[in-house]
Amino acid sequence: MIKMKKRRFVLLIVGVVIAALLFGFAGLNLFASAKDMVLVKRSDYETLNQIGDKYSKLYSLQKSIDEKSLWDTDEETQMNAIYKALLDSLGDKYSRYMNKEEYKAWSKYVNGTFTGIGLTFTTDKKGNFIITKVLTDSPAASGGLKEGDKLLKVDGKTYSDADAMMLDMRGDEGTKVAITYERGGRQKTVNLIRAEVAEQSVFANVIDKKYGYIQITGFEKTTAEQFKAELANLENKNVKGLIIDLRNNLGGFMDQGIEIADMLLPECTITHTEDKNGKKEFYNSDENCTKLKYVVLVNENTASASEIVAAAIKDNGGGKLVGTTTYGKGIIQSTVAFKDGTAMSLTIMQYLSPKNNKIHGIGVKPDYQVDQKKGAKKDYQLEKAIDLLS
């Protein structure tokens, strides 16, 4: 009999067990490989079963269409329709799925450049598409389109969805597009040539030789930088006051709005966001801001990021708001890009005013309600702003 200390005996047994397990696992893997099988954890196997059960109906539908449908379609078209319907089921017009072409066009737009005809438009309460801005030296300007025109058709096609109309206005540089519009009850169609349009979002000048005027048409990636330069230029001219025009500004990047509010307000809360779980995040300004007295112009087409600026100024007493109640888009979308070039824009949170007032669906009420009649020769809202500064 071989004598062995107890400790060495235990170590030997443990070593034999580990070796056996390793050999067994390697042998099992070799067997699985030979049988064209893959080993998975039980938890992973159960998850795969759950996914299979959940989407088996979808697979059956797709298989039946492919095998029996009289009408042929490709898999990419099928899947794009499924993804789109999934986002549409939220009932939120701001959450949507974008295919490759749509995401490419959208990316160009939010980055401040796009290939199109050079106009922006909004949807009025009756569902009409109304032009809010025609960019200088754009195809739309050359074709005679003007602010206030009602857009009816693009290449003879009518629309119920603003995004679909906008995307069809865009296309490859040098291609033709026919725009049908209405002005004064009369319809007209113009043929335009698409071109690359660089979006300038800040315009400034001096009114009555003493008041600065800055119009912000949208919040693109360089809007805050443009605004800072124009503000400094007007301060150097020693203007007596400033008018900031946010009318027909449909919004854009939230951070650009916050940066501009920071230039206008002393140390305070600009806005705060809140997600579905009630988690809040606050955005604050520092003590540095312009010393100019200012008035802000708003209307029913002042939306999104421009409402962050308007609400921050109103709640913190930075300046007076003149015009009509704003649009009321107080929600934020996050865009997720996928490897195949498609993307999803999903509403993930809402923002509220510094005094915790809800904006979405309500808007921001001006300090001075001044209606601007359509077609009026005078800008009554601008005149009120000048009166307040003087």
C-alpha cells in the first residue's frame, strides 16, 4: 500500500476531477462540431425560444407572402414597412423610422446643408403646408416662391405627411422638380432645378439706426456660433437695444438653443428635461450675458428649441416676449443610426420651463399678445418690440 498524506490525496482527487471535466468538455465540443451543432447556455437557449415564439407569426406571414402572394416584393421593402409601422404605432408624429435615403437627407438637413430647393414650411391648423422661409439665392427664390404661399404638390403628388413632402423636394443636385403652390386663391406650377443649399440660420441688421435686430430661422449645428458673432458685432456698434426674432423658427438642436439662452441670461436655470421614469436633468447658464435690453418676437410657428429660449427668457425675466402663443413642441427625440445606413428617431423625454411649466401641446404665452394679420403691410409685432425698447 502506498502511503500519502491527506492533503496531497485531496489535491490529487481535485486534479483528476478537473482534468476529467476539461477532457469531457473538449470531447463534447468535438462531438457537437462533428454533428454540425453549437453548444449554448441554457439561459441563451430559453431566450432564443422566447424570441422564436414571439416572432413566429411574423415569419409565417412573410413566408406566405413570399410563396403565395400574387404581387412580388423584396425583403428590404417588407422589413422597411415593418419597421415604419412599429414606430407609427406610437401615435407620435415625431418618432419615425428612416430608410437609407431618408436618413441621408435628414443628416444633411440637420447639419445645415442639403440638396433641394431652399425653403422651409409648416403645417397650419387646417393641415395646409405654408411656406415660412425662402432662402436667398435658392432655386425656390429664383422660381418666385414666397413666404405665405400654400404648397400643394411636388411633381404632381399631394401629401398628408410634411416629412414625406420635404424629402421629395430634395434629391440629386441638378435634377428637376415641379412645385405646385397657391397664392391669393390662384394655383401655379414652377419647375425648379435642385441645388446644394447651405443653411444660414442667423441674420442681423440695425433698425432705425439704433436698435439691433437678429433673426434666427432654425437651430443648426453652427447657429450659436453665428449668433455670438452677430451679437458681438451689434454690441460694438453700441445699439440701444436688441430685437430677437424667433417667429417661424421650427427648432433644431437643443444644445444650440441652450447656448443662445446662456448668452442672454445671467446665472439661472434655462430648462430641465424629464424622461418616462421621472429622471430630471437641469441645464443652467453662468453669470456672463449681454448687457443689452432685448425683446423677443414669437408666433404660432415658434417651436421646439426656440421655445426653450422663449420659456427661459420669460420665466427668468430676461426680456419681454411679443407676438402670439408658440407652437407647443416640448419633447426631445434621440436618433439612433444602424449599421445598414437606416435610422430611428424616437421621442425619449420632454423639457419643461425653469418654473416647471409644461410646453408640449400648450406652448409659451407671450407677455404682450400682438396678432399679425396675414398680408398686412405693417409688422405690428416688430413695432411693439421697438416701442418697448424705446
